[in-house]
Amino acid sequence: MKIAVYTIALNEEKFVERWYESAKDADYLLIADTGSTDKTIKIAKKLGINVVKVSVKPWRFDDARNAALAALPDDIDYCVSMDMDETLSEGWRPALEKMTGTQIEHMFHFTFRDKEEKHPESSFIACRVHQRHGYRWKWLVHEAIVPDRIEPVVEFCEDFVIEHHPDPDKSREQYDKMIEDAFNEYKIGRYYIYHAMQLTSFDRLDEAAEIWKGFLKLDEPITSFNRASAYRWLAKCEPKKQKSYWRKSLKIMPTRETYLELAIYHYNKQNWRKCEYYAKKALEIKVQIDSLLRGNWSWGYLGHNLESAARYNKKLFRWSKSYKEKKRTVSIGSSITHNFKLFED
């Protein structure tokens, strides 16, 4: 079996050696350089990495990745697409050699920000491994590899993992503009979601609310989870109507994310009975839905911490004269970011 690892790059000199060490068990390594002015190309060639230069203007990720894919040798069996700030897990090659599908799903650990790089912000199933022929990249940003006039055979490789270790100083301004461009170009659910999430994160809540409402009116099929999640996001955008949106969300499909947002709401109100109730309801949901709108933050210890604190504080409130000094507190942001258990019951 011949395996190629390929990427696109622009001024990635600080990542080239790490990327190479991670992927060097491949039969062929390729960097499609899109105009680097630093030492990216020099370092890559010194390490024996094949380099081609491509020019894509106006910039779009799908065209750049398709150019890189087209530059791979014809006799490659599997292609692995990685960004320069990503790494492969140890033992990735023997794991991949056991596969027979045309496209391979695997775990992706997204964005390690803690110093020890032990806790990714989220983990999800990605699909960045594919056969050499019959696939192409699609969409100008948040692009995906898709089958091209073939019947795909998708398999999951348990021991194959890609990890993302980004440069915290790198600007995301280009991505922000491209998401808006992609929304205007495609007008499909995928980019309604990206654009609405982006606007929400920028606190442009009135604009975001209109996009979420437009998403709910699309003619294309929308899964129950995504429809329920859109109402959950609308609750962020229009807080005066949040209880109504949460009710609609739960009526369509009870999700861990919505239950936890209700638990957080009641935690902040110090309504311990309802906080405990909704945290318990959240923890009863064991199956994660593979969706852009899945809240990976909800699958750590946040629910356990809220339930424990609410249960303890409910009893303390009734019987203790030192409630303010003894009550359990949960730092919501810290609990999400570090994913640790605060209390042992």
C-alpha cells in the first residue's frame, strides 16, 4: 500500500519539522506552497518533502487543496490531508493499512491550548483520508473532501488520530470574511450555520438571529438535532425570548446542550432544585450527535459539576447558617475549558 500525506502552506516555517516528524512514515510527502516568503520551502526541501507552488486568487481553500491533490503521484492508494499545524498519532500507518474503504473516518482532536497539550477544546469524527482517485475538495472555506462520481465506502479507523496544535498568534480575519463570502455564494444550511455561529460569537446578535431564523425556513432537509440546536442558539441571540426558545428546542429533540444551558441559567439564579434537575436530565443523554451544532463543551464534566454543586447547595441552603461561606461554586468557563471534575461525592 502506498500512502501520501499532503497539505497546503503559507509561511509555516515553525511547523514544518513537527509536521514532517509526524508524517514521515508515509511513502510520499507533499506541500503545495501558496506563496511563502519565510523559510517554509527551504526547510521542507532539506527534509526531503516534495514541494509544488500553486497560486489561487481570489483565495479559496477547495481550489488550493485540489491543486495539491492533483500533484500527487498516480499510484498512491490512500491520501491523508493535514494542515501544517496538525500532527498524526503514533502508529497511524499500520492502523491505516488495515483499512479497505475508499474514505476513512477518524478522530480529530481540535485545538490544544493548555501548556501540556493534554486537553483539546473538542474532539469529533473527521474524514480526511481518501483514495487517490474519485475524490475532490468542495467549498471555499470549511471545505470537505467529497466523492466525485463514485460510490463511496466509508470505514472508521479507531487508532488513527489527527491533532490540531495551532499558532495562537495567527489572525483569523481571512476566515471570518470567507465564511460570509461562502454564505453568500452557497445559501445552504452548512453556511447558514457557520455564518450564524460567527455572528453570534461577534455579539452581532440581531443579525445572527435573522440568519438562524432563515436556516429554520430552508427548503432543504434539516435534522431534528440541528433544528433543536438552532432554537438553542436563538436563545443566545434573543435572551428575552430564551425560555420560549428552550421549550421549542426540547419539544423538537431533548439534547444535552439545551438541558445544560437551562442548568446554567438556574445555577446563576441560585435555583438549586431546577439546576440539579436539568443537569441530571443532561447527563441521562449518552449519545453524541455528529453535527456542526454539537456542543462539545457539554460532554465534559460540566454537567457533573453543576449537579453536584446544586444538590449540595440545596441541602446547605435549608440547614446551614453559613450558606454564603460554605456553598459550592462552579466556574462555568473554567469547567468547560479544562474539563475537570471539581467535586468528589
